[in-house]
Amino acid sequence: MSSSALAFAKQNHPRFLAELKDLLRIPSISTLPEHSEDCRKAAETVKAELKRIGLEHARLIEGGHGPDAHPLVYADWLHAAGKPTVLIYGHYDVQPPDPLDEWHTPPFEPTERNGNIYARGAVDDKGQVWAQIKALESLMAANKALPVNVRVIFEGEEEVGGETIANYVASKPGDLKADFALVSDTELFAPGLPTLCVGLRGMIYTELEVRGAKTDLHSGIYGGAAPNPFVALCQIIAKLKDENGHILIPGFYDDVQAPSADELKAWKSLPFDEEEYRKTEVGSKVLVGEPGLSVMERTWARPTVDVHGMPGGFTGAGAKTVIPAKATAKVSMRLVPNMTPAKAFQLYKSYVEKIKPVGVDIDVRLIHSGDACLIPTDNKYVKAATKALHEVWGKDTVFIRSGGSIPIVGDFDKHLGLPSVMMGFGLPDDNLHAPNEKFNLKNFELGIDSLIRFLEEVGR
Amino acid sequence: MSSSALAFAKQNHPRFLAELKDLLRIPSISTLPEHSEDCRKAAETVKAELKRIGLEHARLIEGGHGPDAHPLVYADWLHAAGKPTVLIYGHYDVQPPDPLDEWHTPPFEPTERNGNIYARGAVDDKGQVWAQIKALESLMAANKALPVNVRVIFEGEEEVGGETIANYVASKPGDLKADFALVSDTELFAPGLPTLCVGLRGMIYTELEVRGAKTDLHSGIYGGAAPNPFVALCQIIAKLKDENGHILIPGFYDDVQAPSADELKAWKSLPFDEEEYRKTEVGSKVLVGEPGLSVMERTWARPTVDVHGMPGGFTGAGAKTVIPAKATAKVSMRLVPNMTPAKAFQLYKSYVEKIKPVGVDIDVRLIHSGDACLIPTDNKYVKAATKALHEVWGKDTVFIRSGGSIPIVGDFDKHLGLPSVMMGFGLPDDNLHAPNEKFNLKNFELGIDSLIRFLEEVGR
């Protein structure tokens, strides 16, 4: 395995890393309106870099509405006559960093430690976006051309629903004409094990608001007669699933497509130690979930319900004896192939309205949603990817799914007719969406090499 | 009914009100450490006023520990030879004002509107403390002496557990020697209806913390296998009481002392319209609670469980797909006569530990507690109070209980052997502990008159 692009990447690695750190310093938190300008700054940084390395038509695409709207970044290079066109996707936005006090070093001051770089967005997804750009730069610098036609589309709303890119893909499919998509927002199954993700869960993210009294009340004076919205919320949430994690919403499992026997067999042969996973990744006393199913089945092939926060009432230090007028729960559900977000939301909403306790009003709001997807593995792009990965990592690729959601992969399929190659380089313990998010520096380096070799292979 | 003290009060009412506004402008929020200096400022203001009106030995008493410790204010006047000694109690601290956006005028800018004064602490308890002080000032100004011996003790931790005064009463009972206590921190049963409160619920205020994974996790990657602390909390809380408000903790009702047949009969004759109460005070669709019991029984004579807030996880705008490592619920229980906080907490803690879902650890913390109490109504101080109230209000006094907790009343009984006369002038719709707290200006005026006449009557 050798190419002048790989040599360029090796030589320039320290600079690549320094540039990534600059990008990580921008707190482009898409869910928080006060960071709107930071999101734009990250978009401008990425756009300028795409232009600098030689891509054409680099521009920001506006089009979203409201405080969560952040521009898309587009660029292309379409001079590889007769070669396939790849649509390269990633996102420059990041999750909020809270709880801040659990970070060992500040989330927006990228820090190298133990062979990793720690920062919010290190692996999800700025580090992987930068690996994509640096692969393109290396190919372009070494050959004054790219081996394939390339369109790049990066978004800034992945963590907040991805409305702008979804609308863009649906309304202007001709702008993104390609043969396949390359998505780098996933992880290796284990350190050193080349991995392609071929399945994603979908999701619905909701807010469940419960209102009782017209105003906050004193729990001494009114306790025993006034409805307590938190108690009502707890009564509702306790009925969403049983203590084995089985969802109690009628009809919720009706459309669930079970994994194939082949897929289940492959999952069983993956290097996975459930006890090690419990101890080092989750760190809980026991794992929860549906009995009789493996962790892979539970997290890749079964729907879930999770509660992320319950704003309202008094949350400060000390004691306040208030019965709040309202309380809210942020509730999301992961969906699996063949389920649809619209139906799942309707089943959930109807059920909650049916089981709500007396004395309260409820409001069930859909914040965002995404389709689940399964990628066929028998196309030439997947084959090229496994060949490239074998060369760089020295091992056969494993096909896995992810429990997470990348709604755009479903949109690429639906609106553009593109299969996606989900080639990502995170690790299972990278703490994405959590304090101390990191990206392994070796994976950053081999990720760039893998992407270089993959594009060379596709263009052969 | 006439006395020169009443005349003095009438003449000086505008000044009394202006002074009260000055006190209300001090945000003496005892539960928030950042307002510690404001609590001290309120204490100093009250102490200075007690000295100015002619009381002796005015001083602050320190003794608490930690950020919630705020000084007691003491003063006395003990020159009414042969007359009873009254221990006058109130508190200068207030509840936090949040949610701020629901206040029509800022909580610490007292505003007159519709015959009320609106401010945090207007009725709970600064307005009533000021009525006590102004009654003493009027008596002293008119007679150059008081009709009874007086000790005043005001605290600044009523909203945060009252540790300093509890310790002081328990450890130095000789400092507060008296014949009875006068507590002004309660309300009239209905506008214009003189009321003495003769029973209070006790309480335990707890934090229930649930811990699952060792760190926050992504709900896509781990959802279905990692325990969710909010879901576990909801499962626990849903089992604390049934949907009729009946508490499910084994043994919780064992010690409950039922109201006497006489008391129940008196409650039935109170001017109370349950539908009106639901609509105008609570403002909920229906009232909740144990079927077959009146609102008075539910709120005065039955224990309750309420949840005040559930800090943890993601509570901002938008969406964050986190499974938090931990979540907490602020849970309190009101107790009724014959129940003890220690036993109630133990029953609750044991039950919660027994029903906790698999996969999580829990921690049950007692933040503070107070005894319930019932005051005998056949003593001469209660008789003097009813006589004074009849003169000022032109009506017979009703004896009620309160669902709230004034733990110090139990301590006065236990450590000082004092019966308490709970003579307060709030109204049921005064929004205490809620946005737009108010105090009726007429009640402030008649409250001062009532206190003047009561002390004159006791000293006769």
C-alpha cells in the first residue's frame, strides 16, 4: 500500500491536527440559540478550507428558519470524467457540553492526552469531517486532481434535527446528483477493527408537558388537593415501558423488522464481552433491557424509550416547597427498520392521552424525527471500502449497525437514490454527547488514510 | 373599641406601609447562598427597628453553620410586672421568586395594585412581621409602656429548615422564657373572617438521587441497554402513591391521628365552596386526592407526597439525546399529628430502597423536617385572642388548621412548654411560594389593630 497522497498526509499530519484544534475551539452548539454565530463561524471555516484545498463552488447554503437554522456548506470538484461521483457528508455542529463540571479539561479547549484529543465535537463530528477534508487535500495535493468526482455537503443542524439539509435534499435533488454517499459519523466496533455501519435506528424526540394548577402553589397549603405535574409525568412515564424495558405503547412493535438470521449470526461472532461493556463503557451495576436479547439486538434492532431531562419546578440547591403549575419531560424513542416516525409518534401520543392521570392537561410535541435505515452491502462502493480498509488496517471489515440515528442517510436513499457508505473512525468509549468526548489520534490518522485509499479505489 | 394605640396606628399607617416596602425590597432569599448578605441586611433592618421603637437588648444571634445560616433577631421589653410574657415569632427570610417571568411586577419591587401589595415575602412573612412590630410600636408610643412583657424572636431560615432557631430553642430555653407564643405566619380562612390556626402539618423534605451509568451516555448508542435514571425515578415515584393520592409506603398511615368529630363538624360549617376553590385558587381541571374526604381533611389532616423538581440531564431548549448518569427528585411529605418525621423518613427510605428498579443505585437524603402539631384551644390566651379579633373584625373567630408546616411551633411546645396563638392575616389566594405573592392592605391594617387589641387584652 502506497500512494503519494498517503505520503502527503503522513508528512502533513501535525498541521492537520493543529487545524482540527482550531475548528474544535469554535463552540458551534446548534441546539443553543446563543451559539448561532459560532455555528456560522464553523461553517465559514470549513467552507474556506474546502476552497483552499482546491474544491470549486464552495459556498454556504441558507434556507432554515428560526434560531436553530444554520447554513449548509457545499463545494464540488467534477472533473474526473467517466468516474463515479461521491457525495461526502458530515456535520460541523456539536452537542451542548453540559454538565461542565465533569470535564477534566474545558470542552472547547482541545487537549491531547493519552493518545487522544479531548474536546466537544472531537469525534462527533468535527474530527471526522476534518479527516474527510484532509483526505481530499492529500489527494489533490499529490495528483493535482481527484480520483473521483466529489460533492461535499456539510450541515450544522445534525444535533438539532437537520431540517435545513432535509429540506434541501428533498427540494433540490438535482444539486446533489451522485452515485453514492460517504458518511463519516460512525465508529469502529473495537479498536483497530475496520468497520462499516450498515444500519441505523430512527428516532422521534418529543416534549411531554403536563399542566395542573393555574399557578405555582405552596405544597403545604394545597398538597393533597392540587394535582402535581411531576407526579403525573412520573405516572405516565412509568407506564411507557415495563421494568424489563419492554415498551407498553399498544402497537409499537407491530412494524419492527427483525434482523436476518445471517446478520444475527455475524453479530454473535463480533469481539464483544458483555461484562466488559457493562463495566468499562456503561459503568452501571447491571445492564437493563429486554431479557433474552443480546446487547447488539437491544441497541441496534429494538426500539427504546429514554427520558433526557425533566425541566420545571424548583431545581436549585436546598428546598422549595412548590407544586409547580407545569412540568415537562424530554422523551425520545429510537425506531428500527420498517417503523415510521409518524406512526410511532401517533401511537405514543394517543397512548399518553389515554393514560394521563385525572386533573392535568397534557401537550405532546414532536421536536424532530428521523427514519431508520438498512444499507444493502452487495454494491461496488461497499466492496471498494472493504478493500481500502483491509489495506490500511490489515484486517477484514465487520458490518455492524448503530443504535444512533443519522436521518440524512434515509433522505439520501429516499430523495437521491444513493446508497451510503458509513465509514467512521470513532471508538465505543469516545463519550460522544457526554463530558470528556475524545477522538483517538491514531484513528484520525488512519481515518484519513482509509478515506484516501477508498476514493482511490473507487476511481480506479 | 378604642385605644390610643389604635389611634396611633391609624395615624401612622402610610409610614408603616412605606417601611414595609423598604423591607420587601431586600431579597432575603434564605435558600440561595448568593443572597446570604441580603438575609443579614433584612435581619439588621428588623433589629434596628425593634430598638428604635423602644425594645431592649436588641441583637442578632448567630449560631448556624454553612451557607444557609442566617442570624436570629432578638429583643425584649420586660417591665410589665405581674403580667404575662409573650414570645413573638415571625421570619424575615423569603422563598426564591422563580419563575420570574410569571410575575406581573418584579418580586422585589413592591407594588400596590387592587388594594394589595405585591412582592415576594409580602405575606410570608415580612408583612406579618411588620404588623407585629408596628403593633408594638403603637402600644409603646401611646402608653410609653407595653401592656405585657414581650420577647421577640425572628428567624431567617424558616424557608430553609430553621436549624438555627431550632438549636437555639433546644439549647437555651431559659433565654426565651415566656407564657405563650404569638406566631403570625398564617391566614384567614376567608376574607373578613377572623381565624386562629390551631393545627399544622409537619414535613420531611428529601432528595432522591438515582445513579445509573458512570457518565452521561448517548441514547442512540446505549439506549436499550443502559439504565435511565429518570425512568427509574419515575418508576419509583409512580409507586409512592396511587392515582387517588393514597400513599403506598407500608405503615405510613399507622400513626395518623384522625380529627375529632367536633373538629370535623366545625370544618363542615366553614364557608367553603369546593368548586370555587378549584376554579379560583387551584385553577385545575379537577381536584385530586383521596376519595370521600373533604378538601379540609385532605389538606389539613392527611399526609401527602409531592415532587417539587427533578434536576439533572438536559433541560435547555431543543434536543439533547443524553442518558444522564444521574437524576434527582426533590420529594417532600407532609405529616399530620402523631406522625414523627424520623419514622416517616425511615419508612419512605426503606420502601424506596426495596422498590428501586434494577441497574441503578439510589441515595435518599433528608434535607429538613418538622413536627406536626395541634394546639389546645381552651387556654386564656386563645380566649383573649378571640375577644380581640371579634372587636376588630366584628365576627366570631373560626378555628382551622393549616396544611403547611411551622416547625418552630412544635419546638416552642416541646422545649419551652409554650402554647402558640397562631394569629395570621394572609388570604387563601395570596400566592405564597408562588409568583405574584401579595398581602391585602386592609388585612395589614386590621392585623396591626388585632395584635394591639390582643396584647392589651392579655395584659388586662
